[in-house]
Amino acid sequence: MSNKLKIVHYLNQFFGQIGGEDKADIPPRKEDGPIGPGTALNNSLGEDAEIVNTIICGDTFFNENLEESKSEIKEMLKEINPDLLIAGPAFNAGRYGVACGTVAEIAKTELGIDVVSGIYPENPGYEMFKQYAYFVETPDSAAGMRSALPDMIKIVKSYIAKNGELGSPEEEGYMSRGVRKNIFAEERGAARAIKMLVKKLDGKEFETEYPMPVFDRVDPVDPISNMTETKVALVTSGGIVPKGNPDHIESSSASKYGEYSLEGVMDLDEASYETAHGGYDPVCANKDSDRVLPVDVIRDLEKEGVIGEFHNKFYTTVGNGTSVANAKAYAQEIAENLLADGVQAVILTST
Amino acid sequence: MVKEIERAGIPVVHVATVVPISMTVGANRIVPAIAIPYPLGDPDLGKKEEKKLRRDIVEKALDALQTDIDEQTVFSVNEE
């Protein structure tokens, strides 16, 4: 490229040097030149590239006002019209990772701008948006900035040297985007396959050309040994809520979960409980919500001493069309609360 | 959701009507439920029988929570 590569850098409120969590609700804003980690990036890129603008948005604002943030940032990008977008690095900050990924998706799919970012592999932002950016692997906290920035700079420099035609993840040092590319190989497929097979038979390392997807599984936790001393909680994706749905949990694509007291509640009756779920016929659940959230039976079992204690709160959301990423995030928060309240076992009901 | 609760170290049993979905989402202890609109009930039964049915499912869920497993396992009420 003959001219300087024009880069926009996306940062959250913290790295954008506006403030911490108390400033996480700021809407997108555009600043001139590099800020924070962008300064180091810009200096290292020297004469080849320049960060012309920095877009900053609060992580909470971004995630709570997704459509608004997306359209505002898209307009900013359109106006600046950069050659490349750098986002983050986000490390293992979930909301930030999702924001970087979302911005990458807009840049790549709607404006045709390539994106370089850095993220911790378990940040949900990577799994959700990996096809939209060249993500370098970073440590899980900002303490890893020192290794993350040089890795990102390396990709940007290679991007410039190769006129935007980056090579494979192994060659360049970014994490797999899950994208398959046609290439010309020197040997035909059969010969390559036989070579791999021979290596495998010899017990040697070989590199597959088509890695199998990794399924995210969690090993079973050890069972409860003494139920009579165990505190049990109920969680449901069946949308059972106090009558009137006080927190307005959506009937589909729920944007939240609810936590409700069961203090003194022995039975879920028609007058006090209903379902917010829009994905099944609610008549039976509205008539008797114990059919989804078996409070009556668990109270009996508590009284009889079969279980130690019934946790006096339940957690609920609507599983209808709710994204895996959201469900996962709700459950992580729910689990934290359950642990904090000393809950030892959970029955989760789904419709 | 079930997976995240388990990841946090709390044993969890998934009472779910659509077992294949429960398997796909990665629940380890699964108890099949009755029907989507009434997983732990049956409006065609009398009140007493219905509660008995619900209790059977919950007791099976408690059994599952007390069972040592090393892979995804379905605990059916009617297989006893």
C-alpha cells in the first residue's frame, strides 16, 4: 500500500481513559487520534499506519443498547472510512469482548473493513464473533497487555506488507476464524491423507487439515451424599413469574432473568403465579405453576426431612429463542448467587 | 444454563421434556418430563394423582443428584 493505512481503534470506557464501572453507561463517542493502548500501537506502527480516530463506548451501554450502539458506531465508521479497525484487546472481559466482536461484525459484514483484535479464547466474544476478526490470543487480564499489543502489531504489519491478504492462522499468529479457504496444495489429497495416516501409525504428530469442532462439555460434579442436609434450589427456563410479571421478562428472547422470594410460599396458585413464556400454550402453567416449578412437592419433601432445606428464592427466565450466550451469562450470575446463598444442589426445569 | 450451574460446582439435574435438547446443551443428569406445557404435571389427572406424579419426578431428580456418573445420564421415572 502506498499511502498510510488509516486505522480506527475501538475501546471501552476503561481503556478509553474515561472511567471504570461508574462510566460503563456512556454512549459511543468519537475522539481524534490514538488513546490509551492505541498510543503504543500507533507508535509501533510507525510510518506505515496511523490510528486516525478512537471510538469509545461504555460496556454496559453497548450491551444494554445494542441496536443503538451498533447503528451509531456504524455511522462513525462510515464517516471515517478507515482501511482497518483495531478492537480492544478485550482479554476476558465478557461485555467488552462481545462489544469488540459486535463492532467487528458490523465493520466486516456491513462495511467490508477488516478487523484485528485480541481476546482471551474463553471470552464469549471469541466464540460468537470469531469469523469477523483476526483475533490474537491474549491472557485473561489486562496484565497481559504487554504480550497482546506486540502480537496485534505483528498482524497489522503483516496485513500491510501483504496488502490485506493474510495467510493462515498458524502462519500469522491469530486464532482460527473457523473459515475454510481453498488453497492450491502441492500434493493431491490422497497422498496427503496417506502421509498423515503413516505418521499416525508411527505414533508421530500430524496436523489435520480439517479439525473437528470442540464441544463445550462440563464434567459432572460429584453427587450429593446426604440429601437430608442439603439445601436445594429451583431454577427454570419455563418462565414462571409472580402474577403480572413484575420485571417484564420477555415472552421470547428474554433479555433478563428474575429472582423471586419463596418465603412462606407453600404452593404456586393461579392467583399469584403465571408463566411469561411465549413458546408454549400457557393455560396449564397459568392454572397451576407447580406444573413447571414444583414448589408444592419440594415444600413437602422439606417438611418430611427428605431434603435439608428448600432455598427461599427461585430463579427464572424464558428459554424461548433466548441466545445461548445470554442464557449462559444469566446462569453464571444465578450460579454465583446460589453459591453465595449456600445452595448445594439445583433442580432446573425446562418446558 | 444447566452447564453453567454445573461449571460453578453445584450438582444440577435437568428436568426437561425434550431430552435430545437437554443432551445437546450438555446437561449431565437428565430426568425426562411429561410434556412441554406441563413438564411436572398432567391436567388430565385428578389433583392428588397429579401431585403424586410430580413427586415421582422430583424424587427421581433427587436420586439423580445422589448418583455418581461420569457421562451424560438419563434417569427415567418409569424405568423402575
